[in-house]
Amino acid sequence: MPKGNIKHEILVVAGHDELSIKAAKEFVRIAVDSIQIKKNFTVVLSGGSTPTGLYKLLASDDYREQVPWPNVYFFWGDERCVPPDDKESNYNMARQILLDKVPIPKENNFRMPADQADHAQASAKYEQMIRTFFHTKTEEIPRFDLILLGMGDDGHTASLFPGTPALFEKKRCVTENYIEKLGLYRLTLTVPLINQAKNIIFLISGESKAPVLKKILEGEYQPQKLPSQFIKPVDGRLLFIVDRAAASKLTNFSKYC
Ligand code: 6PG
């Protein structure tokens, strides 16, 4: 993000394990606070490989008992258009690593129906599921307690890929998105919905992310090429938890340690 453009926090940790530990602590803190205030915690899970360490920790003896799981409501930030038991499915990954290992009522898991053949219908259905849960009217944007995001080495986040139609969606909360470079559709939350969240946490790990992370945080504002730059909470907290390998090209990155 250009300097002074938005308030965001950057925390640089040693490696992927430390990133997962910090993320787990943040998850538990936000969950407990949210449940204390309003009896529920609404969280959007990210796909990809980076958050798997976090999900494993949350299901572990060290963390599992710290979260009142029956008050937690899981949603997904994006999904591949595959069956829910497919190895590519973000839902399937989270289910195997976390959901099946904690006492969450099935009705608390709001899976994106991306396996539906009609992608437009599937995205509209998921939007309706979110709106019904939050009891929001059409023009009101639902506000999640926490949205977890990853970032690709091309600067995409969720399934908001560079130069794709979903980047320009200003009204809908969920949309189908054709990713030309992958030759396939995905479902994704949109920028307006993500930016409405109370807490947005990017989890970014690995040397391959270092060049694009520098561009995103320190370079020119060009979100159509670097969609993660679109992520600017309207009234919330934006935290980047980054390991040293991914932070290695940031100017004076040691100040974030
Ligand atoms: C997905 C994610 C995607 C992911 C990034 C980073 O469905 O793959 O939602 O946005 O977070 O591509 O992926 P890694 O964590 O595997 O690097």
C-alpha cells in the first residue's frame, strides 16, 4: 500500500511455524472477544497451503480448548469449482485439518457451493446464505469478525486475480470469477465484503512472495495488477503476519520484527 494510504500493521516472524502460532493467538483472541460481546464469532477461512499450519494448531491440544467452538461460524473466502471432497477443495482441506477435529455443529459450516454447475447461481446462493445469517438488507454489507487471507506471488488474494472481472464488482458480496491464466472459474468474496470486516489478517510465507509483497506494501498503487492492494478495511484492522523469507525485500523489515 502506498505510504500513508491506509493504516495497516506488519508483523514479521521467523518462519512458517511462528506465523501459525501468531495467527492462532490472534484467532483465539478475536474469537473469545467476539463471543463475549455477541455470543458468536464469524470467521472466513482462506485456502491455499499457508494457513494449514494455523488450522492444525487450532485443532491441537494447545489451542482447541481455548475456543468455544459451538459459537464459531465458518465461511470461506473463495473456493475452487470442484466437489467438496476433492483434494483441491479449500473446504475439504479445512474440514480434514480442523473442522472434523473440533466440536463444531455441522450447521455452523457455511461451505461455498462452488461445485454447482451454474457458477452465477452458486455465487448468488452463497451471498444469500451470508445475508440470511447476518440478517442484512440488500444494500447493507455484512461485517465478519475475522477474514483470513493468503496472497499469491502474483499479488492475488482470495480468488481476486490480476485483471479479472471480480476486481470491479462493487455491489455483490460474492461472485463467480473466470481466471483466464488458470482456464477455470472460481467463486470469491468481493472487495466490498472483505473490506467491511472488523479484522483482516493476511498470512504470507516464503521467499517466492517477497518480490510481490514489496510491490504491494511499498510500491505504486496499482490494484488491478496487484489485487491485494484493494484490501483496505472501511473500519477495521488490517494485519500482515509475514515470515522473514517473505519480508526479506521490505525496506528495513527488521523494524517489523
Ligand atoms: C486459494 C486461496 C488463494 C491463496 C493464495 C496463496 O484458493 O488458493 O484462497 O488466494 O491464499 O494463492 O496460496 P498459498 O498459501 O498456497 O501460497
